[in-house]
Amino acid sequence: MCRDSHELSSVRILMLAIICCIVVANIYFNQSVLNLIAGSFPNEWKAVSLIPMATQLGYAAGLFLLIPLGDYIERQRLILRQVQVLFLALIGMILSPTASVLVFFSFLTGVAATVAQQIVPLAASLSKSSSRGKTVGTVMSGVLAGILAGRAIGGFIGQYFDWRGVFLSGAIMTLLAIFFIARILPSQSLPTPKFNYLAVLRSLRLLWKSEPLLRNATLTQALLFASFSVLWTALPFWLAHRYHYGAGITGSLAALGLIGILCAPLAGSVSDRQGPFRMVILGVVLMLLAWAVFWGWNSIAGMVVGILLLDAGEQCVLIANQHTIYSLSPDARNRLNTLFMCVMFIGGACGSLTATWLWESTHNWTLIVAAGAGLVILGMLIAIRRNTSSPQTST
């Protein structure tokens, strides 16, 4: 397999970030209009409640089953096909006559939306090593923006139209993404068009065993993402319990994530110049400061400051760890991304489960803070071990 010879211009990098934003937003539309969907299917509440989970399960399945193919199939063609399937899945959601059918197309939407994780390693492949961190940070900022945009746009459109209008807007934006993908992505020439799909999946285990830096960066990220998930799972309960606030306030606080998006390209640039390890340590320090603020400053102002610190720290570590894994093996970037993202989302799920259990059992904010800070400390210890065993990664 050959290294990609094309290089992306700054305009194309920005376009890829916008495409990632569009794609990822489709995953989160249903979270803001679930009550509207339930109103359309009053006798199918159980099926309606499965829609967000089906989308996330589809995303996990797509990460594991589709992302590795990017190391063997022409990425431009694979990305285009996935976005086309995403468009068809959204049309299926709009036309769904029952909630059960909607669950199926939600799953398919999740599977196809993993195309964003095809685009990130492609951007890394088409960038110079000296600017790879900045490129990854810029494209990842589109992914992060999509998470916010999905909830915000879904809620806004759903307020004035119905839930089908929300998915219609997603389908229109996805159609525009198809148009631009076909024009801005360069074709690749991969010398091995035939491959054994089961062997590709087996190679994930071999890759995990053979790359200690991959294991370290991935486990560090999983623990820090678990800490991040602890906050956002427990925060709505705490705000309702302490201040009797509803989902609107939680959504407004979530919009502070825009600051984290601005940090992503900066974190990538610093990783290029100073090395990813220093950026990981900076991110860990910011996250620990955030949890200290959550513990000692129990007010909305304290929440704002803590969220800004936590989100900025999480994005610093995420971009730095991606910089690390994309520097390991140019011919295996999609499989590296598969392992990294799968374990990261498993960590996030465990963090959410921990926060839910702690809150339901104790209603104690101090224990929530202790859990979040403890996960950050564990991640820091693993990251320090990386630098101790592999000093070259810090430079």
C-alpha cells in the first residue's frame, strides 16, 4: 500500500470539517425531538425509547465493521458510498410509518454516520507530518461541532416544525455533503484491491498487541472520556435536584463546548511543535482543575468555569492522542482509528453508567466529583507511563 501523495489545501481541510459536522449532527437529532416522535407514535413508547440506543449501537457497529476497510479500499469511494447510505437512511426515517421501522433506520443512520471517522484518518494521510496535528485538530473540530449542532438545530427546527422536518433538514445537508465529497477528495491508487475481510478484523487484535503507544494513548483517552461522561450524565440530575432547572439550562451549558472546538486546532498545532505528551499533561491538568472547581464552587458560575476547563482539557488530550496514533503506521490509520474510537466510546459508556449508579444510589455530588477526578488521575498515570517507557514520544 502506498502513502497518499496528494496534499489538502486549507480550504479543503475546512470543507472536510464542515462535512464531518453535517454527518455527525445526524446522530444527535433524535435526542432533541424524542418527545415529538413519541407524540407521533403514542402506542409505541418502548420502540421510541430505543431510537437513541439504536443509533449509538449502529455507530459502534460501523466503527468496528467499516472503518478498517479504509486501509484496503479507495477511501474516496468508500466515504462517498457511506454518505449516500446515510442520505437513504435519513429518507427512510422521514417516511417511517411506525416507530419500529424508525428504530431500524436509526441503526442504519448510526452505521453510515461513522464516515466521519473515515474522513479524519484520510485527512491525516493527506497532510504533511509537520502539520498533521493541526489538520486532525481542524477536522475533529467539525466532528465536535456536529455533536452540538445536532442537539441545537434539532431542538430549534423541532420547535417550529415536526420531527420529520428535522430529519429532512439533515437529508438536505447530507445531499450537499455528497456533492462536495465527489469534488474535493482526491482518488487513491491502492495496490491490493483483494483482501480477506475476516483477516482484516483479526488484524485489529494483532495491531493492538504490537503497538504499545496505541494501547497507552487509547486507554488514557478512554479514562478521560469516561470522566467527561460522568459530568454530562450527572449534571442534568444535579441541576434539577439543586436548582430545579430543566433541560434548557443543560443545553445552554452544553453550548459552551464551542470553546472546546476552538481549542482543537490549537492543540494540534502545539502537538506538532512540542510533542503530544506535553499536550496530554496540559489537558489532564485542566481537567483536574475543572473537577476541583466543581467540588469547591457549587454555583452556576462555577459550573460555567468548570465546564470550560473540562471541555478544553478533554479536547487537548483527544487531539494529542490522535496525533500519536496517526504517527504509528501510515498503512493502518483506519484500523488504528477503529481501535482508538471503539475503546474510547466504551470508556464513555462506563463513565455514564458509573455516574447514573452513583446518583441513583446516593444523590451525592461530592461522590460524582470524586469519581470524575479519580478517572482523570488514572488516565494521567497511564500517560506518564507512556513517557517513561517511550521518551521519544514527548518530543
